[in-house]
Amino acid sequence: MKVLALIGSPRKKGNTETLLRAVLQGAEAAGGEIALIRLCDLHIQPCIGCGGCDKTGECVLQDDMQAMYPKILESQRVILASPIYFYGITAQAKGFVDRCQALWNRKRLLTEKGEWRKDPTRKGFLVTVSATHGERVFEGAILTAKYAFDAMGMAYGGEFAVKGMDGRGDMAKDAATLARAEEAGRKFMD
Ligand SMILES: Cc1cc2nc3c(=O)[nH]c(=O)nc-3n(C[C@H](O)[C@H](O)[C@H](O)COP(=O)(O)O)c2cc1C
């Protein structure tokens, strides 16, 4: 089963990456074929709202996102990983999500033609960390992820979200949570 993991943190070996790698360890153990992509290494322009994809389901902007569309469509699982920045996902992750508008239009156009084949086995998952313990700290990221996975034609498979992680090595010190994350990655393959 193809698993596309997208890391939206600009901080290498940071908390998001540590948590994501634990989830991926579980996913791989359960048979997932993992492709890990660092969104910060890609050149993905922000959506310009031109409406170009309205009639075609394809984005007019020619950059690294073009190679991402087929990868998304051929994956049975997508994992979006991002730390919380101002109650949402990072700019890099949001830039990627906004460009999924082309997929949202693709799905709408195929539905209108009666050609959309819903595949309930395709699922998306959110991995996220925050510094604070705010009660509503993950709400924005979860809503964004749900809508993004819907555009990708995927059901929302849940999230693994950890509060109180700030310094680069904080997540790596919490072996118990990482073990739970690995288990969540395993279950996400079901
Ligand atoms: C620009 C910026 C905005 C942030 N906003 C929030 C926030 O709104 N709430 C919060 O709990 N943490 C916030 N944080 C803290 C990060 O979520 C936290 O440090 C996280 O562990 C970083 O993950 P990383 O190591 O993967 O980069 C922010 C950090 C930065 C750099």
C-alpha cells in the first residue's frame, strides 16, 4: 500500500519529524510502502485563485506541485505532518493544501460527469505538535486537514497530535508517546 508522507515543518529533525517517523515506522511495519517528502525542499507557489482549474481540474502553475498531483492520486494513504503555527499548519503545508484546489475541482468535474469513483479505502492522517496546551490548539489544523483530504478524494483517518513540544529535541525524549504514535501508524494501515 502506497503511503505518501508530507512533512511541513521547516525544522529538520524537529518534533514533527520525530513524531512522523514514529508513525511511519508503524505504517511500514504494517506493509506500507513509504515515500517521505519534505515540502520545504519543493518549490510550490501559493494558489493565485485564477480559476484556471475550474474547468479542467488541473493547475496552471508550473512548479513542483505538478509532480505531487499524480503521487497523491496513486497513494492509498497520505499523511500530512505539520507543527502548529498560529493555530494552524505552517505556510509551507498550507501552500501545498491550497494547491489541492485543483484536485477539489477535478473531483467536482468528474462527479458532474458521473465518472467520480469514490474509494472509501483511501485515507488521510494528520500528524501535529504544539508548544502550548491550549484546549483548541489543534482545531484549525484538523479542519484544514479534513478538507484537504476530502479534496484528495480521501476519508479523514484521524490525527496524532501532541501538546507541549517546543525545543527541537522535546519529542525525542517522550518514548511512551512515540510508541503510541507507532501503534497509530500501524492502525492507519487497516
Ligand atoms: C511561527 C511559529 C508559530 C507558532 N505558533 C504556535 C501556536 O500558535 N501554538 C503553539 O502551541 N505553538 C506554536 N508554535 C510552536 C511550535 O508549534 C513548536 O515549537 C513545535 O514543537 C515546532 O515543531 P518542529 O520542531 O517540527 O518545528 C509556533 C512556532 C513558530 C516558529
